[in-house]
Amino acid sequence: MSSNRLLSIDALRGLVILFMLLDHVRETFYLHQQVGDPMDVTATDPALFFSRTLAHLCAPVFILLTGLSAFLYGEKQMSRAATSAFLCKRGLFLVVLEFTLVNFAWTFQFPPTVVYLQVIWAIGLSMLALSALLWLPRAVLAVLGLVLVAGHNLLDGLHFPVESAMHIPWAVLHDRGWIEFSESLRLRTSYPVLPWVGVIALGYVIGPWFRSSRDPQQRLQWLHLSGLGALALFGGLRLVNGYGEKPWAVGESGLQTLMSLLNITKYPPSLLFLALTLGIGLLLLACFERRNDGRMVRTLAVFGSAPMFFYLLHLYVLKLLYIAAFAFWGANHGHYFGFDSMAWVCAATLLLAVVLFPPTQWFARLKARRRDIRWLKYL
């Protein structure tokens, strides 16, 4: 039986996995309604806007919990060197996975002409960075994480032309764009990794809060303070149309004004994006800490205990469902087959969550039971 603190981590990861599922059903069956980054609140249906905003929680929470889990892995191994080696190997594994199984799941094209470097790539590179950074003193790592999260927007105006030697490394680190690898292959750096390295570092820094010897009430207090502090930072900067984000504006209605306030930039994630999403994530983690004996928490923890298995499974299921639907019904929204409303997207998400629960539970139990199969821990 997992301890309460570990159950809460898996439950939070499971919740954002379901938010991710909603977003990926939208990207598969509602692609005829494109959204920008940030979105155009005057032209985006509120149901679409808020479903996309809800999905903003996914990457920050995933990567924060990756850093936190890395610390707990090191506590169990009682070796920083073992943690560094594991992060390095698993980070490389995820980078390879992004180029192969993950990209193929999105495109069903081999050999690919376009490779989208997305969240698995960002997690992999962040793990590689953390494998080196975890040797720093905790206070230094905390400062570095905060500087990367809070300071990277100062670099928003820095760009390098294609012919520059800095074009490729800067595209990977901060400037979302295209890398022309050859005449037949382009790479899209969808997730510039510099701020994500800051997030994984902060996740590692809060790891000691989750030691088994730590007083649960003290852990709750720290989670509440840090979560509320992040939300206060978001509110303060956003209300004055401050640093790192497109200004918000009063809309034609209160709802449109709220949408404008919450309309934040993900690629790369602005300070306000991370303050809002990590603040909510930390408060949700505190909530799951308090309510860890409920059926909902234990159900969510099943999804969160086998995240990579679920990630790969749902991508291939969605792609196959789309191919089957297109073959049967054909295009009904321009070049796409798609649902007519977000209500259908939500219904399909709920149905898929139910269908994918048993195989995810099976794999989670297999991974827990067969610790002798070393490669299972990479999933």
C-alpha cells in the first residue's frame, strides 16, 4: 500500500492525465476549431477556451512532480549518484521515445517529414538537466529554479537568424520555432525547455517536504503557503498588466473579461502561466493529502501510477479511432472529421477514461508486482 503522501502525488498526476485526455480528444476530434497561444478571446467559444485553459495544468504539474519524484527516488536509493544516473538514462529514453513512438502516434508517418518536439521531449531534457543540477546545494538549486521560471521572459526579445550558430540551441531552449534538419525533415520545438528546467528543479527542491519523517501538517502548511503565494503573484502581476504576458482587457461581458485575464502563454510558459498553474497544482496536492482515503483519490492514483503507459496507449487509441471515423463518415468539417460541439468532446473523454482504466490498472499492478523487470520503471 502506498503511503498517503505518495498516493496524493499519484492522484494529482492522474487528475492532470484526465485533463490531458480531454485536450487530446479536442486536438483529435475538434481540430477544425483551432486555438492560438495565447487564444483570441473575442473569437473563441468559452467552452473551448476553458477546456484548453484547464489543460494548461498538465505540463507544469507533470514536470514539477517529476522533480519531486526524483528526490523521493534518491531518498529510497540513499544515493545522489544513483538518482543522477537514473535521471540521465530515463531522460535519454524519453527523448528517443518522442522521436519514435510518440511522434508516430501523432502523424502515422514513417519516415517522418515533421517531428514535433513536445512535452515528452521537454520532460526528457529537463531530467537530463536535473541529473547534473541535483549536485548543487538545495538553496542554490532553489534560486536557480526561481531565476529560470521568473527571469526567462526577459529573453523574449532575443532571436537568432537561421544562419546563426545559436539558432538551433536557442530554438531548443527558448525560441519556439522550426529547425530545418534536411530537405525532407523539419523539427518543431513546440516546448522550449529553459523554463521547464526551472520547474523540475523546483520540484526537486520541495522533495524534502514529502519525506516519510516529515510532519504531514507541516507539509500541508508549506503546500498551502507556496500555492497561495504563486496565485498571489499571478494576480498581482496580471492585474497591473505586468511582466511577461500580453495585456488583458475589459471585454464586452464579465465572462470575456475573465477569459482575457486567464489568457496566458504556454510556448514557452510565461512566469504568469507557471505561477497560475503551479499555484493551483500545489493547492490540489494539498487537497489530495487531506482526502487520501476516498475512492476518487484512489481511482485517480491508478491513472497516475502508470503515466507513460497511459500516455502511449491513449495516443494510439485516439489515432486509430480518428482513422476509423474518417473512413466511415468522411470529412464533415473541411478537411477533418470532427465533433460538432465541445459537449461531444467531453462525452468522448469520459467514455475513453472508463475504457482505458482497466488496462492502466493492469499495468500499474504489473509494475508494482514485477520489480525484477527493470525496464518497467521507465514506463
